Amino acid sequence: MTGPQNLSEKTRVKFQSPPINELVIAIYYLPITELKAQHIGIYWQRIYDKYPICEQQSPIVPVGGESTVFQNIPGEIFPLPRFWFRSNAHPTLIQIQRNAFMLNWRRVQNNEYPHYENVEKEFWDEIEIYKAFIQDSVGAKLDVVNRCELTYINVIARNEFFSSRAEIKNVLPSIEGLCNLQNEARDLVGLNVSAIYKINDHLLIDVTTKLGRRTDTKEEIAILEIKAHGAPGDLSLGGARNWYKAAHETIYETFLTITNERVQKEIWKPL
């Protein structure tokens, strides 16, 4: 596969009712060993008005990432966890750990998707606040970008094209062969298919399709996850900006390629 073509905002199709359920922008860098638990409260003060809820989670190690995030640092009894900062008033979530900064947009109560450009702006605005905190309070830098990730999680609800499990092929034609295996002797009861595509030396795309159910209504759904991952060539934050631009264009092209054009027009409805 070759690299993505540059798509202007005028030529990119946006949808009135896109299936996106969550968008995650994540950046991993060299672990900041100077960051300790006592510093977290200082950072929380800076963002408290917008993110008044703080929770602890287990650290994330990306595939091929450094396991040092789990190791004890001298002076610590337990490894520093991953912290969530969120609010019940808006759908974004900040996650930080010793070697990563992440921002999630989540669909909550059918809130309107603000589109990538607005989520990306919020990501960079928030990372500037975090970068200033790291410099001022910890005396460190967000240096040497090891990995960037951009993940779209799409939830496809039942519709006139997708009224049974095997009919997910009408939305995602690329899995038609697996769906066509269903017959009187074989009933399709589950699906979990993944593929990885190399775009260039700095960008790969993971595409995963699976069948599942909503946790609240138990409604049967299909989940299409498209994740871009890699690192900028110069391993810098500045280079990461260009990396995310290329990653977004690639995910956009991938989504349009693997989903049925009629579904795009009749269910998700271009603006």
C-alpha cells in the first residue's frame, strides 16, 4: 500500500450520523521517571474545573512497547498507575501514565460527534497544559516519541442492511466469504476478524471487525475498530502532528473503502 493522498476539508466526506462511538488519540514517549504520585494532584489542580473526577487504572503497554512503565522507581512502594481525568458534563477523557498521554472522545447519551479536527485540537491544547506541568513541576520533558496511536471505534447498529449476523457482509463487504459459510448446518454465532496493513515505514493500520452486544440494552451490534499506529520519523512532538494528519487521512480512506457505499449514503448520510 502507498501513503495516503492529502485530502482537503472540502473533498473529505463527513456524515450526519456516523457510527463512531469512541475516538482515542494517544502518544507514548520515554518514561518520565521523575513523575511521582505527589505530582498528580498538582496537575489535577490545573485541569480540575474541566475534569473534576480522577480515577486510577492499570498502566497500558502498547504492543511492542516498553514494559518499564510497570517497574518500581526508587522511592516508590508501588508503580505509578494510569490516571483518568473526566467529567460527567462532557464526553472527553484524559489519561496519563508515566510514558503516555491520551485523550478519548466518547459517545454519551447520543451526543453529537464534533468531528476529528475539533477532537485533535483539544488533544493538542490539553497536551500543552500537561507539557507545561511536566516542565514546571517535575523538571522534565515529553521527549522522544516512541509511538503514536489514533483509534476509531465504530458501533454499527441493526438497520435495513444488517438485520441478522450474517448480513454484516452488507455493511462490510470484505467479510462476505466468512458470512457465506452460514447454511442449514452452520449458524454464524460470532465473528472476530483482524488484519494489519503497512502504509509505510512509520504507519500501520489495524482493522478489526467483531460481533457483540451493547452493555446497556444487550442489542446485537457490529464493532469496527480502525487503529493507526507508528512513530514520526524524527521522534518529536512536532513530527507527531504530521503523523496524526497522515494517520487520520489513512483511517478515513480505509473506512470508506471497507464499508458499503449505499450504507454510507442511506444510513450514515453525507453532509
